[in-house]
Amino acid sequence: MARLGILALVIASVLGACTSPPGAATSAPPASVTSSSSAASSPLSSIPGSPAEVAGLPVISVARAVGLLKTGKLDGQAVAVAGYYDATYPPCPYPGRYIGPLESWCRIVAFTDTRESAQLCQSDGGSGMSCGEPSGTNLAPFFMTETSGDPTLEQTGDGTGKPVPLVIIGHAGDARQWQCTAAGQTECASAFVVDRIAWADGHDVPPVAPQTGDEQTGNPITARMTLAQVAVSVGAGADLLTGAALRAGDIATVDPRWNLAGSTIVWLVRTLGPAAAAAPPETRPETEWLVDDATGKVIDSQPLKLPADFQPARLWQMATAHGVDCCADGVSAFYRVTSSAGTVVFEGRIPGGESGGADSTTFGGSYGSGPLVLPAGQYSISAWLATDTNNVVGTPKEECSTQVTLGPLGDVALNADFPLTQACTFGPAPSSSPEI
């Protein structure tokens, strides 16, 4: 019988642990934004005690933010929104397919203009709870790796478990939409991604650097610089939104327009720009910066808003190793991707879980995997196997290489096939995995 790999089993067990109390609803989670014609909130926030302005942005209602989102006015633009936040995570079976980073799956999230409409779970009169989707106009914000502030800490701060009033600053049109499948990209493009919690239940929340980890090893990132020092490097001042220290090779998981390789520490910072004359007055454009943690020097910067002519390709990495026991052999599969200019744009383990049996293991192509988002062009690709015990990687073996041309908006799924004790060969990935 085929067995799921270690990572897939860990993911499945975590998802199984994220259960609501008995009686929880198991209906499909909502999309990033839903609306009801009965909603009639003011354009300005009516949350008691919430500030009228944060970080130079007027604080608006959820209903107003939904209107801006639905018309595309929040693409690459920051907005400050006040509302009541609640979240629950129903039992979810292993999906058996890739889930994009901005897909609403295995979560029910509410951010609404009233506490009552944000309440997701109610007592069923016994020892259990009954949970369902939010009512009325609402956002389903995504709190990501780089988000400044932790909604779970704020939510449980009063000990009641009730929806908590927050002011969040966020945007839509996030570049991670390209890490979703082509079928899911529209949903991912409309996701409301949180940059920062600016106010919570009566108190201001200053920007803080979130704790981040190395996605290859899981080890926590320890930066030399502080967020305040990084803000000085980019000249942010009061316009700082958020900043997070990441391994250089993981920067692309936050913005796939930057494809770096290696384990040096780099800060990804977002700041506010001056309001644009043609934009809604509640919004301001965002700029992203990369700062070298070792030197404090600015590496690069770019507008958060994607250019209209941005047409990258997705490269999906997989490997099949014959004669490798899944998942007891302590072996991992690795890829290196090099541009035609000779720049290494990716080097590391194939992301995702492992599946297979006693005589074959497939790396990648499932829930935890993800594509490399790359500019159209020609690339050299190498793959190899190596022992991998407690993040100590052994000598590469059975390596093979190939050339790939990626066209604009292309989706290429490439599988490195490793015969027993022989060099690998490249071919198309099985059509069923990943599901693209």
C-alpha cells in the first residue's frame, strides 16, 4: 500500500488537529470577500474606540473596503480597515492537490463591521459548539509570514473568545497570486493580504518584526539588524508598514518577482508612498524593499502593484526516485535552476511532501509544493538526490541536467526520474500531480 511521506503526514495531522468543537460546520470556507445587499455600513469606521487614522491612512469600514476591493482599487494599494475579527478551522481531510498560498481552504475567517456578524461559533446548548460562515458584508484577511502583528494573540487577549476589534492595514493584487494555479489565480488576486495590525481592542499596535523561519530547514531566523535600523536604511520613518527577515532563497515565497538563492539573511520591507491623485483618498501605494541584514544596504526596491505587462511562467518541480523507501531512507531530492545569464534563481530541496511505497518515492507535486514563478526565457535545470538527516545534507548523487524554455504565462511541470543507482532523466510530470 502506498504511504504518504513524512511531511504530508505532518501536514495531515496538523490539519486534523485544527478542529472546531463538536458540532462545527463543515461547509466550504468563504472566498476572500463576500457581500450582502442588506449591509449598510458607513464609509468611515464605527467601531467604538477605534482611531480615525493610522499610519497616515484614514480608517474606513469593512463595507467601504469591500467596495474598493471589488473594483480593483486595492491592487498594490494600502488601506486601513476597522472591523471585528474571528476565525475557526474546521476538520479538513488531506486535499490530495496543491493549494495556493492565497486560496481560502480549511479556514473560515470573518472581518465585519459588527461583532454579531463576525461571531462564527455559538454554543449549541450542550457541551459543543456550532460554527458557520459570517453573515453580511465581510473580508477574509490573510495574515502572512511577513505580517506585523499576531491576530491570535489579539483575539485571545480578553479571554472571552469573542470577535476582537482590529484595525488592519492591507492590500490586494498580491504577487503571490502567481503561486496559485491558473484556475485559482483570480481568487488569489482578490485576496486581502494584511501588512500590519495597527490597532487592537483599544490600544495601538506598533510595527514589529515577526518571527520567521528557514523554509528549507525550519530553523528560526536570527537577524543582526532590528526593524528600526532597517527602517532607517530605507528612509521609511512613519511610512513603515512591515518588515521581516528571511533567508534569501525564501524571498520568492513572499514576492516571486525576486528570485534569489542562498542562505544569507535579507529583510523584506513595505512602506507607504504618497497618495496618488487618481486613486481613492483612503488608499496609498506601497513600495517593497530588500535590505541586506549583514550590511544594511538596500539591494533593490519596486512598487507592490504588479505592472500590466507582468507575464511570468510557472515551473513546477517534481522528482521520482526508484528504489528509495518512502519515507525511511533519509533521502531528499534537490533542484538548481539557473537563468540564461548564469544567475542561480533557485537551489534547494523540492518543496512539498513525499509519497510512495517501499520501492519508490515521489517528491513534490502535492499540498505543500509550489511553483517557481520565473520570467519567460531559457533556464538550465539540474536535479540530484542526497541524504538528508537532521538538515545535514550529504554528497549529491545521480545528478542530471536539462534546458527548458519558459514562455509567457506558461505552466511547465517537470519531473526528474531517478532509476535505481543511475543518473536521472527529465520528463513531463504526471498529469495528475500537481493538478495545474
